[in-house]
Amino acid sequence: MIRLRQGKLRERITILGDVNAASFVPWIHRHADKLGLSQHFFYAGTDRIELEVAGPVELIDMLEIGCSLGPIDVWVDEIQRRIVDPADTHPFPQH
């Protein structure tokens, strides 16, 4: 496992399904903020959303569970997660 700081990871998350990105992206952003996770969205479409999140693995797990249940207007078929090597990415913008 690659760790950013003590207890923190950076993961690439791909959410597949009928994800209605127009409503789901703000929903993910809001919930990631509540969990204290940094996030950066790479792609958002009707069938897929790709983002990186950084924070404690337990909180990333909580975000995944929340996304799998999602808001009423989305249907998540699959969530893929991959640990990202911090040397391969740029730092997240501060928000």
C-alpha cells in the first residue's frame, strides 16, 4: 500500500452505471467534503465518473459505500478503486 502521510492514501475511483453526472458529481463533492477527503474529478459523463480522492482509507471506504447507495436519480453498477502512487500525480488544489 502506498501512503501519502501517516494513515492517508490517494486512490483513483471509477464509478460505472447510469450515474447522471450533473447531479451525482455535486453530491460526491459534498459528501467527500463532509468526510474531509480531498478530491479531483477527471471525467464525468452519463455512464462513468472518474476521480481521485485522498485521505484515510476508512473514510475513502465510507465514500465508496455512500456512492454505491447514491442519490435516488443514479444507478451504480460498479465501483473500481486503485491506489495511486503519489509520485505519479500532481497535488490536489486546496479548497
